[in-house]
Amino acid sequence: MTTEFTSVPVGFVGLGNMGAPIARRLLDWPGGLTVCDVRPEVAEPFVAAGARAVADPAEVAKHARIICVTVVDDAQVTEVVAGILSTAAPGTVVAVHSTISDRTAQELADRCAEHEVEFVDAPVSGGAPGATRGSLAVMVGGSAEAVDRIRPPFGCFSDLIVHAGSVGAGTRMKLARNLLHFISFTAATEAQRLAEAAGLSLTALGKVVRHSDAVTGGPGAIMLRDTTAPIDPDDFWFPILGHVRDLGEKDLSLALELGDRLAVDLPLAQLALARLADGLGVAESALDKETS
């Protein structure tokens, strides 16, 4: 990491449940850290650790050339960026970690460009524990030049930085990631209902799920291809994902049969059974291919 990159002063706006652990990872940043939050008291530990605290985003921009924003929603992000732009020097990079609309990200990028300020949408995945450990994943939408500039400070709180594309792409990737996240949560509640009706320990089931997902990679284990198009039977991935399809259809059918016996409605399981093959791109069963 060059002196040029490490001497860039960093600012941070928003010290809430997610922002605070990210900002703490930047306390030792060689270029210095300026923080800001609407609650002055939450900035006090940062000041005690050597950071500068200021009253508003405009003041942050007077001291920082890379500014991270972690606030609640589109309206707050828009208000913060407006304050930053009132004083930001040309060449400043504004990085928004909040999950906002990709259209809002593009609108803010256009507004920043009028001030010769770079905007990147940089939502994160990994939660507060990941931020505390410095192991967040960051999905960035913006120019290659801006991404290069933010990589050194972002490396303080993340161990995976993905340049998803132009402005808005980082947000779109985060929305796809969280789509999987919360659908999985809903599926977990369905699995719990089945387990409860079967007289099983829900906490024990949870231990098994966390243990096995840590080994296999969970849903991400099948996200290996560059396309969702159907797979040609001669393709390398066909027998692999075909095997996943065959196992999945067998186990989903058994779970649905158990649910019928226990009078537990399993709508997500029914939907998964109907859509698994097409979703994997292997509408033709691998078992059928082997036996044909």
C-alpha cells in the first residue's frame, strides 16, 4: 500500500449498529478519521481513540477525501450527500454502504458529478460481526478509478471487495444477495414448523444447519456458473447440478410426504420441488440420462 493511498483522510457519517463497527476498523487508518452522527454522544469513544468528531456532513467533507456513509434509508442518504457536496473538494469519493435503491444511487452519482465528486454505491454483507472482525464483503458500483482509491481503507473492514460494475451495480448485487438471505430465512421457518410437528428439537436442528452450511457453503455452493441458461447434457456442470436436482427432488418429496402426514402446510417446499430443475438448468434428470 503506497503512502499516497494511506495518507488520504477518511470520513464516516453514521455510527449506528452497522456504521460504528465499520468505523472502528478505520481508527488506525494512517490518513486519519473524521466521524459524524446526529447523536454526538456516540462519537465520544471515537474521539477518545484519536478520531476527529464534527457536527455535520458538510464539516466531514472539509477534512476527508473518501467519505463513507452508513445511514438508514434513501432519504437520509440523499440529505447526507447534499451536505457533503456543499463543501466537498473535487476528486472526493463518496461511498454509500446503506442499502438504497439503485435508481437513487444513479441520481446521486449524477449530482456528485456536477461537483466533480465521485460516487460509489458500496453495500456490505456480513453484518456487525463481520464488520467487527474486518471480514465484510463489499459490493461496489462505480468507476474503476474510484474503486482503486477506496480499496485501501475498505481493506480495514472487509476481506472481499467485488467491483460489480458501474454505479448502481453494487446495490443490485446486494439486493440479489439479500433476496436469497430472506427467502432462506422464510424457508427456515417452514423447516422449523415441520420439525416441531415431528417432535424434534428446533435448537438442535439449528445447530445442524449452521454446522453443515459452514462446511458445504449453503445456497452459495451451487452459484458457480456465469449464466442461468439451461445446461447442455454434455456440459461439465450437467452431471454435478443434475445430481443436486435428483437429490433435491427426492428429499423435497419425502419432506412433503411427512408434512402431509403431520398436517403441516409447506408451500415453499412445494414451490421448490416444482422449480428446482428449471432453476438449476437441468430440466432433464441426471438419473434419467444415466438409465436411458
